[in-house]
Amino acid sequence: MKHNFLVNFSFALLLLASTISKAQRIDPKTLKPLSEFKQFPAGSHYQDPKISPDKRANEVISYLTFDEKLELTGGYLKFCYPAVPRLGLRAVTMADASQGIRLTSIESKSQSVSFPGMQALSATWNIGIAKNFGQSISEECKIHGVDILLGPGINIQRLSVGGRNYEYMGEDPMLTSKIAVNYIQGLQSLDVIATAKHFIANDQEFARHIASSDLSERTLREIYLLPWEAAIKEANVQAIMTGNNLTNGIPNSMHKPLLNDLLRKEFGFTGVAMTDWQNSNYHINSQNLVAPSGLSLLMADNETFAKYIKDFIAKNPSKKASIEAELNHMIYPNIYTFFKNGIYDRYPQDLKYKDKTIAHQGLALQCAEEAICLLKNNDNILPIAKTKKILLTGEDEIHSGSGSGFVEGFNHVDFQKGLKSIYGDNLTCKVEATDEEVKNADIVLYRLNKESGEGFDIPFDEPKKAIKDIKRLSELNPNIVVLISSANGLPMPWLKNVKGILWTFMLGQERGNALASVVSGKVNPSGRLPFTLENDFKDSPDPDFNFLGGKPFWHGNNNFYKAYWKGEEPDSKKEIAKYVKPQELVHIPYEEGVFVGYRWYQKYKKPVLFPFGYGLSYTTFQYTNLKLSSENVKKDEALNVTVDIQNTGKVNGFEVVQLYLSDLESSVERPLKELKNFQKVYLKSGEKKTLTFTVNTKDLSFWDEQKHQWKAEAGKFDVLMSDSSEGYRLKKTFELK
């Protein structure tokens, strides 16, 4: 993927937002709480915050006209929920992203910290950081007057080429669930609404608005739904955004079996269910499915839906009352949620948090430090002594992906600046270094960038230039360390020729300080991969997922197919027109089933570059004394697992202890092992701690597609304590009776 294409895409998004004039923006003076409104309807009570959110919402709905109800099914000015001025209800503000505030949709003279991306947060395997991260973002929302944050992204990484992988939390549902739950709890601790996105199986950008993710009930339940279930049941997430895609042929924006029957009725979700910003403009002939689907808000507007409603009533005037009842049901979750979180009772902005920015930068640094994964360290080339002569080469590193997840940040400390603060004149930085400069360096740090973002997937074999660069460098100097700023897989034919690799993700504005801390040894690296790095994309579960006419089609933006697909360009010259007809879906079969990520590579015994959960340290850890509370466990009885971990090296540091389960006797094919719990523990040199884990019946279960429920079968299971998904340190067997 060409660098200029990515840059232009990001710039286009920013330019679009910047073209919204001040006249089109909401006047901050109108964003007043109900307490400042004086013209309430006679006998009203909804202005009283002591009354339940349910009663307040229902009373407001009783005062609304039909037209107002219809208006409240859609957004206003791109990033707002409409106000009802005559009832004193202010507009509700929204903003992208998950790793800070994307300041293109709100007026603010402040600055927003660019934190590491969600993938990097997940790489910390630190639920404490995840909760603090969420609270810090919540405080940023208060500073900028944001009621609803359009994040976090919790889709599962099905393939390593996904354009928005940097916005998600990796390939494993359990890791994603634990990080997401804590992030959401932190974000909502100040009554800022979190929006988990993009529901569901929206894990590639290829033809993203017209592609149907076709997967089995078991695959949905065991892999893709688990983070959503946890977000609702454990974190009480207040909003969900549907994906641009379809699932099993039904648009996610009007998918009653998933939105209403599963999320709302089964999981107990009561919040706002909104579309992504283009869902409301596709599937014109299916608008009758919207109102009963469980969806409550069409973003960025409801133009298509509103036209359908008005046309329907014009032809069927006797049905207006029943349509109004559907609108009542549709908008209730929105108004209820806003009352529940106190939004109508407060100003959106709270400047008492403005002094928190320095603390947020500190948290961004800590997260970045703990995210960095040390993947190779031959001859202990890292950490690097301050006396060594270092050459930093390659193009400037990237700090964020593009699209709605991009956060600009401020006061950036890049790799050069961060390293300079420690190594001073011993650091030389050249984008293109001469042969002599490479030879004269004690150690060469090479910056490898792989840009990604919303609207396109990323070819595995990019960037090809890096392969040539590293080959040249390694022929001139044996001491090469590669710094990889990427959210996607890539080939490493140069792996054997370099001594060190640091996977640095997209680390936000504190990336240089974080890198310098790890390279110098001030911080012991403790990041662990939240995904598998495969040898070759051909080894992946679906290497041809985006093939049209025998070749890959990488694009997912509207301009590549929308007008044609909707029938507005009958003589279209768009490439996709050669292979897809208007209104025809692009089906993506998830034939791998539950074998996603490491489950796939282990099932087929495919060697990988680096496994899920992997990461090195500057010290060593010993696992001993694995104990189970029982070797015979009854169903619905918890199993307690304890293990001793000791730092046997000379450097203080974190270890990520991972608990996997293996079902040894099953009536259905199950993964060789599955992550079911983990803990990140800090140990001083020589220190030992005992960790305790709990295994419950659901951890042992698979989804029974015949009975449509979880099923735990009697038989033997292995408990595997490990430091990655590959192999194990200790093993114990128990039997479920």
C-alpha cells in the first residue's frame, strides 16, 4: 500500500471535518443542563434528577410530537444527538476515537493526549493500566465536552492484514474481554458513555459496507460474541456501534436476531445501539427492518430511514399510530441512557479536569513502555549502554493509524528525541545512512513502518523496501535492531540477520520516551503479542478473503463502490463493477470456524514467526509448584489453581503468566488449547509470588449448536501454565465429573 495513499486518506478525513463552518457547529451556550431551563410543560416531572431514568424518559416521549420522535432516531451535525429545545433537552455530543479525542468534530482550544492504540494497550496485558487508561480518556472527554466516546474497538483480529487492527485488541476473545471491560469501566466512571464497536465480525475493511461475514452459531458464540457479552454483563457498556458489514446476509444495522434478541433480551443490554456513519445510507430497500431490530440511533443522520417512514405513512395513513409506537420503542434507549448517565442534567464540559493532562501524558508513557514487545535479543544486544555509538535510521516512525482512530496529540517525543535524551551525542539519526555511517556505529536501530488505517486492508508483503534496507544494513554491520511500528503482520526474511527486534505498535505521543526507557534498560520490556505473527499470509485461515476475479481487492471506502452498488452509476468504471452487481453481497465465509489466531496455527501445525502471548524480558522467570484445588471437579464447581513465579534473573520486571486449558476428551473438535486467564505480576530480582486463578464451568464449555447453549462435557482437561500460546511451563490434569 502506497504511503501517499494513506496520507491522503487521513488528510481527506481531517479536511472534511475542518470544512464544517462555525455556523454549523453547536453553540456551546445552548448546551445547558435542564436546571437552567424555565419553560417546562405544566405538570412535568422529568426535570427532577431524583426520578428514575425510566420514568423521565417515558415522560419526555409522551411530550414529543411524531416529527420530533422521528428526528430523534438520527444524528445531528455529524457528531451529535439532536436537542429538543422546547423541552429543555440539550444536544448530546460525540467524538472519535479510542486512544484520545479526535479533535475534528468539536470546538476546543485545548489539546488531547495521543495515547497508544488499543492494540498496544492490549499488548500490555495489564488490566490496571486498561482501567486507568479508560478513566484518563474519560477526563479528556470532560475537558473537551464530550458526552459519548465512539470507542473502544473490540472486534477480534481474524486476519493480520486488517486495516483497523490497530484499533482493536488482538485475536483472542478472553484477552480482548478483560482489557475491554476494564477500559470501559474506567471510561464510564465519570458517566461518559463508552461505545463498543463495531458489532459484529467487522474485522476487515475489504468492501466493508457490502460484505457479509458468514459464520456459524458456535463460531459467533465462542469467538466473536464473548467480548460483547463481557462488555454488557461485566462493564455495563452504555452504547454499541454496529459494523458496516452484514452478518450471515443481514445488515448489522438492522439485525434483529443479534441486536434485539441477543444483545438486548439475552445479554440485557439497555443502552444506545447506533449505526456506524454509513450504515444508514445503504440497504435502501430494507428500511422496514430498522425499527424492530433493536437499533436506536442512525448516524450520522437518518435521512434514508425518515424518507421511508414518511413515504409509508403517506400511503398508509391508518398505520401512523403503530409506526409511532415503534418510534417510541426505538428512541427510548437513547433518552433513557442519557438520563441514566446524567447527561441532560449537566454541562458537557467540566474544566476541573484540565490540570489532569500532565498525568494523562504519564499514563500514556507507562502504557507505551509496557506495550513494547521484545521479540529477539541475541547476544543480549539490548539494553544498550550509554557509551555505545548508535545509528538510528529509516523513516520517521508512525504514532497512530489513520481514519476515525487517528489522534493527533501534541508535544510529541519521537524515537530520535527520546533516544537523544539518554544517549546524547552518541546518537546519530539519518533517514538514509551512508555505508560508512552504518559501519562506524556500534549498534544500528532501523525504523520499520507499516502504515494502516480505516477504509483499506494492508497487503502482508508490504513494506518491500524494508526488506532491501535491512539486507543492506546487516551486510555492513552485524549489530542490527529492528524497531517495528505496525499493527499488521509482515514477512521477515531478514530475521536471522538481525540481533534484536522490538515491536513498537503505534504508541502515540510518548513513543520516544517509552522506546528510550526500554532500549536503555531503564524499563524492562514486558509487552506480549496480542496476535500471532505468521511466516506467510498463505498460512492464515483465509488468504484469499478479498479476491475478486482472481486477485486481491484491498479497498473498503464508499468511493470505491457505493454509488455503483446502490444503482446510481449504471455505467460505472469502478473496478469492483467487473465482479459484483448492484445490490449483490460479497460473501466472506469464515470456514475456519472457532480456529482463529493461534488456534488455527496449532490445529494445522503451521510454524509461526512469533506466537500469541510471546515476549522476551531482560530477566528470567521460573514457574514451580502448580497446584489444583481438586483433581475431580463437579459441574458448576470452581477449580482454584495456584502457581509460584520467581524472578531468577538480576533485573526487576513484569512477567505475564498465562493459563490455557486443553480439553482432552470432546464430542466436537476443539482447539488444542485456549487462553482462559492471565495475570501480570511485578517481581524484583529473586522475588517469588504465588498467583491464584479460578477456572469455572464456562471456561470448560463449548457452544452446543443442537441445544443452543453452553455445554461442559465430562472428561479430562489439562491446565497449562505458560508464557505464550506455544508450549507450556507446567501442566496438571483434572477430571470434570
